[in-house]
Amino acid sequence: MTVQSDDADPKPSRTRRLGGRRIYEALKAQIGEGLYQPGAAMPSTRALATELGVARSTVTSAYEQLLAEGFLESRQGARTRVASLLPVPAEGAGSVRPRSRHRLSAYGERIKMLADRATPASTDREPVIDFRYGDLSTADFPTLLWKRAFLAAASHRPDRLTYGRPEGSLRLRTALQAYLWRARGIRCDAEQIIIVSGSQQGLDLCARILLDPADRFVVENPCYQMARQAFAATGAVPVAVSAREDGLDTGLLAHTNARLAYVTPSHQFPLGGVMPVSRRQQLLAWASATGAYVVEDDYDGEYRYDIKPVPPLYGLGSETGRVIYAGTVSKTLSPSLRIGYLIVPSGLKSVFTAAKQLADRHTPTVEQDALASLLESGLYERHIRRVRRRNGERRRCLLDALEQAFGARIAIEGADAGLHIVVWLCDLPATVEAELVARGRQKGIGLYPVSPLYDPARPEDAPACAGLVMGYAALDVHQIRLGVGMLAEVVSLLLLR
């Protein structure tokens, strides 16, 4: 047997440094490479110890480990042999790589397909000024308030450390029930609220519980892609319905034969349209008549600027039992907290609770108690008023900077609410969006095109000019002005080509 030492000197004094682990790894590799065939007799521990110049106990420990893992087998009175049926070795030194690809479930194959279609991450340097939607300013996080609430929750010493309730703590659900009535006009029972690890998990639970493979589901066109993918991952078939100034075109629902519709009626993502009450009633009538469910994503309902707060669809449709409301603190506190909530019809409460338990048992309990404390004290709403004013200032700065840089050469949608706007660059065709983004990255700004949010199967809805989804909640006014100036330079270069 050959065992290489870390030192090139072959003197016995050097060789004696070999330990049982090194001998074990060398034997395992040689078995994996076929130097010792299945059923072949192994050297005796005494003979191998003499050959390697180590103690017999060192070789014995290596053999014992190989026996325990199934690479060797032994019988009393007989020599130790290589196992007749060898275990499949892990990839690495001395292992044989499997020739066939990994076998996935149908769900796994769909996830793989979605991952393959995703835009690869840029290897360039991070942008100096990033207009990515969904990011928030670190300066806006209520660090002191959260620290106090979190430490108070963490210092509580229960009788035992155990798993929390899968549907969330009753304290948080009760606090949310009161808050949603005050802030969004939603009447519901605390028992209808399911605490989830971010609204994305809530959408995933809706998809798994309500859709089967080959079912059809309605999404807005354009739409939030992570929601579309969550529903499509079940094997269900998306039906894209146009959404423009008034949100989803509910007049097209009758022929969809869908079991579910995902909508953002209070602030359509990404275009920002608000669904009027007539369309909301038409959507609810369709759901009641067909037995379909409507998943309402109220992702940024706390942010309204030039318009009055828009009541959620849930307020109109709660009695129908066909509306599921999804909310989150990702846009008010931090996306890193991973706390969201669903309001589900009473008849679905038990199945959603069971599905949540299977997914991850429960959302972290200390964070739940900390959030409940902020809600109960009124500090959460005070924080929202503060960040609403700050984001209103950022929004106004962005609109003014764009007006000064581009004038009538752009069109803006979705500016009345939320934390982003859509900017249409009227002088540039949609075909140059990728180049616009690449040149922006080279210059140091993060830009995000709107075209990928449209369904390619509906070219009639595709935009004619280049568009950008521009988030502003993570930037200060100086960065916004500087970023818009850099964007104007990039656009000018593309026009001069």
C-alpha cells in the first residue's frame, strides 16, 4: 500500500507521523478507484502496520472506520475483505462521479427550469447608486425601538423552550387584527391570520394548497415575477391578463377557466394602477360564480402620497370567502426580517396552518413578539408615518430630477403610491433595454428593465419603448439626483450611436 506523506523525506521517522485518519482516507480512495476489488482480501493489520512503520492500533482504527462505513467486511477467524456491495462514495478524492444527471421530481424539474431562465447575476462591480426596487434605507430602520422590543422579547424566560404555534403567536395575530382595522379598514378574526416567513412564503402556500398541475391561474401582465413563478412551480398554467391604468382587465376573466387569480389591486405591480370599485366587484363576482380564489397582494399599502388610502379588495370580498389577503413588513421595517401574514377564509384556516407547519414549523417567535410590542404600543404606526414622509421626499426628488433631465421625453407611471415608479424612455425602443442596463452598470448605476415583467406569449401587451422600474427607498436625495444625471448620460450615449 502507498500512503503519501506531507514531507518528501521517506525516512521511517517521518513515516511514523502517519495517523489512522490518513491511512483510512488512502484505503478508502484505493477501494473507490478499484485497486482493491470487491471481495479481495485486505492486508492484515500487523503486516500493514509493519509496512507503514506505524503502530498496529493505528491501522486497526482505520480498518474499524472502514468496517463501520461498509467498505470492508469481516468474519471471525477469516481475513478482512473488501465489501461485496460497496456503498456509493461521495464526490471528492477517490470517488467515482455518477454518469447520469440527478433525478428530480416533476416539481424539482419545474424549479430547475425557472432557475435556468433567471437572469444570471452580474459579475461586474456593485453599482454605486442602485435603483433596485424592494431595498430600503438602513437609516430608516427604527434600530433603537426594535432593539428594545427584541431584547425585551428575548429576555422573557418561558417554562420550557418549545416550538411556537405554526399559525403564529396569538399576541401578534391579535395586534395585527387591530392594526389592519385601523390602518387598512380590514375586519377579520385573529384566527384567520396566518403568520408567514415573508409574503413570498404566503404565496407559495396559496399555490400548493389551491392549485394542481394543469390548473389555470390568472396573473396581471406585467406582474411580479416571483409570484408568477410560485404558482407556476406547482405545474399550473399561467393566464396573463392585461393590466394598464386601471389594473387587471376583469372583463377578460370569463374565458380564462382559472381556479385562482393573483392581483395587486391597490397599487398594480409594476405599473401602479389602482383597480376601480367597478372592476373589483366584477372580479369578486367572477370568483363567486366560478369558485375561484383571489389572492390579493397588498405589498406596499402603507405608502400613499397624492391619493387617499385605497381600501383593500378584501374589504369588499370578505363575506364571499374567496379572497386571501397577503401583507408584509418588508416595505415598512426590513425585508431581512422575513415576517408576513395571510388573512384566509375561516374554512381554510386549518389547512393553511398545517401547510405552514410542514414548511418550517413556525416563523421565529422572538421577532413575532418584538413586532407585537411595536404594534401594541403604537410605535409601529408612528414609524410608518415617519418613513412615509421620508419616502415622499425621495419620490418628489426623483420626479423633479427626471423632469429636469428628460422633460417631455419620458412618461412616468405609478408615482402616486408605493416605493417605485416606472419610467418610459420614449426615445429608446424596448430592444435596447439590455444595453441600457449594461451601460448603466459600467457607469456605476443599477437599472432594472420593465420588459422581463411582461409575458412573452402576449406580444400585443409588450411595450414599444424602453422602460425602467426605479426604486428610491434606499437612496438619499443626493444619490437620487446624481443617479438620474448618470442615467441621462447613458441615454444620451445610446441616442448618439
